[in-house]
Amino acid sequence: MKLQHLFLLLILGFSFQLNAQKVTIEGYAFETGNRGFLNEVHVVAYSEINAIKAETVSNKEGFFTFELEAGQKYRIKAMKDIFSDEFVIIDHDDLKEGETFYIKMEMERKPGYLFDVTLAESVFNTEGVKNALDSCKIEIFNNTQDKEELVLDKHPQPGFQFTFEQGNHYTIMIRKEGYFNKRMEAHVNIDGCILCFEGIGQVRPGVSDNLTEGNQMGTLLANVELDKIDLNRSIEIENIYYDFNKWNIRPDAALELDKIISIMTNNPNLIIELGSHTDSRGNDEYNMELSEKRAKSAVEYIMKKGQIPAERIKARGYGETKIINKCKNGVNCSDASHERNRRTELRVIGFTEDDPFKEQSLQEIIFYEKLDNFNYDDVEVIEYQEGDEMPDDLKQQLEEEKNSTKETIKDKKENVKDTSPMVTPPTMDIEEIIETPEPVKEEKPKKSIGAFGENINNSNTNKPPKPASINTSSSSNNVNIAAKAVSPDFTGYLIQ
């Protein structure tokens, strides 16, 4: 029993000695200029030999704490996205056994703009206010760096924040069941534009209180409104004007019709009717015929430019059958009052069976858009005869493509995080791509080969898979090109 007691005392003494050698570190992380405490700052303590001794994350109040061994020297590093790293050095003499040491991590925001968004329904409710919208799916994709930046699925709050970094083009998509999908394009300090949006109206820096000197950073507030989808509810499309007694699409009207193209492109399951109305002046039958011609002209423009299938959009002329004020036949009205009746309206009349966007992420949508917009006419076509020898300069080019592709695959394996396996092809070693023999059909000695190895003489050329009815206004045609060899006994070549 005495030996057991002695052993217990030794253990307690050793534990007390270990506890006495600890020092508590407490601190706060906040933005420069006293702009507020910072949540989720990653704080790491390194020893003199650069070994990690402790790490933690700050809370909503910017507070963090951890323990270190006393009597040593440490380098404390604070890290957070869109902020520059902050460092603090703690020397031996500062860390006394059993004491608490306080540090401040003042972090500087990188150049860019904090985008502070409030989501709401586009119409007023009975109390005269707009309903805030929560449970939305919010996605932000960086087109410049080709990566997902933010994915919030059924976000519980009616708003979100994101910082746009300079020199980047972002796509923002907001979705909620029962509402039109909202897509926006943000260009941040590109081609002289400090911050320009497409799809959200005019949101541009201009309030000096919100921006630092030189417009290097700032906070921008935006109210993003979603339109509810109600079957057969008419939505007036403003500023669709026609010349007197004509139905051709004027340039100012084309700008408004382009917005309808965006709506249909971003909501590929909608079937809509585009209705044209006239005022009551003139012959009733003539007004009906004129409105029908205008509606058909607008629909043809949308179908052609937006590549919208005919089954998704219908044209209908109403003439003067749906006057929205008192200005009917025989009533004396001003020109402004008559003008209210000359309008174009969009009406959702149905839905397609399948919604291509329902199961797709924004990253996947953009991926397929690039395939849709790839210009196959720009592909170099190489004709060859069986028995021809590959020229030396092309052999060298193929070897360079092989080496370059090896480096590309190596870099992607090391640096790219796979956030969407659905659109990322399975990894294949470049040697397998280059060296794997392929059978050669000999029944046609002369062929024309395109960028994806297809026989372009065949009218049924197979293109890469893509979802039906996806259209886009994006002009990006960036498609990775890789070299590919054929069977060793085949003397021609192709480039993919």
C-alpha cells in the first residue's frame, strides 16, 4: 500500500509540474480601422523550428484562445480569406508559467469589394413591404480562375455577403423553388470598370463613404429581388416600342427582348407566351392583325438570337381587346393614356417535363455552356492519305503537346480541388492517352478529322454530351486541347 501511495504522489507531482509549465494565450482578430471583429480566423502558433504547436479558430466576437508551453519563442499567424496574413512574435520572456498572455491580430482586407446582398420578393405584400426570401440556393463561380467560390444550399438567412477580388469575372446565381432563377455577372476592375454588374441593374461604386481612396476596396449594398412564377400572370415588358404602323424590331426594343432571352435561358423549363397589345385608336381588325405581326416578330427575334426552341415560346396578338384603362373606343384620352395600352407582356403558360438546371450546379451549367458555344468551324481539319509520312515539324509539335499535357495534368492533380465530379472526367495518365493504340478503319482511305477525333464528313457527327435546351450569351470558348496518337502502324495523325 505504501508503494501505491508513493506512486500516486509521483504521478500527481508530475502532472502538477506539466500544468505549471503552460501559459494561456488569448486574443482578438479584427479588421484594420476598427471595422469590426472577424469570425472564423484561423490562428496557428509555430515554434522556432516552424512546427505547429497549437491552432484554433476565432468566434463571432473575434475571440480565440489556446495554451502553449512557457519559456519558448513562438510565431503566431492569423489567416482568413480575402485578408492578408497577420503575424505576431512572442518571445521567451513574455511567457510566464501559469499566466495569461494577450495578443491582438489586426488584419488588413485585400483590395476588393464586399458585396452585401438582401434577398426579397419583387412585389409588395398587403402591408406595403416586400417579403424577405430565405432558403435560397446561392452560388458564385469565378470565371477568371475557373473555380467555385461560394455554395449555400437552402441558406437560412434572407441575405449573404461575399468579397469580390479585383481582376476577376464572377457569375452569381440565386435559385428558389417557385421563383424565376436570378443570374448576375460581376466584372471587378476589368477593362476600366471598377465594379459592373449585368442582371441586377446599375450597381456601381459612387458613394464616397463606402469606398476607400482610389476605389481599392469598399462595401456595396444591393437588394436582389426574385419574381414569383405564377401561371397565367402577365408581366409587362417595358420599353418595347415599334414605329408607327410597323412591326420590325428596333434596336431599343431588342435590348428589352434580350432580357426575355436571359429569363428563358436561365429558366429552361418555362413555356411562355409573348403577347402584344395596341391602343383603341384605328380599326379593330387592323389592330388585331398588327399586334399579331408584332408578337410574331418579337418571338422570331428571341428564337433566333437566343436559340430558344419553338415549343417553349408562343406569339399572340391581342389587338385592343385588353385595354387596361378607360381609353376604349369613343373615349377621348391623351396620348400618354393611350400609350399605356401599347404594351408587350410575358406570361408563363406551362412547364417542360424536365428541368435541366434542377440537378445541376452553377459550375456544371457553365461547363455545358462552354461546350454549347464551342466553335467547331474553327477546328483545323487535316486530310491525309494512307502511307503518307508525318512531317518532322509535326512530329516535334506532337511531342511538345505531349510534354505540355503531362505538365498540365500534373499541375491539376496538385492544385485543383475537384468540387464537381459530375463534370470532371476521370483522371487518366498522359501516357495512356498518347500511347494507347486505336483500331483504324481501312474501308475509307481518305478521311477528315476534327478536334474531337470525329469524322466531319459524316453528317451524324457526335458532339460531346450536353443537356437539352441550354442556351447562353457567354462568349467564352475555352476548351482544353490535348494531343492524342493512333495505332503505331497508322502513318497519319490527329490533334484533339
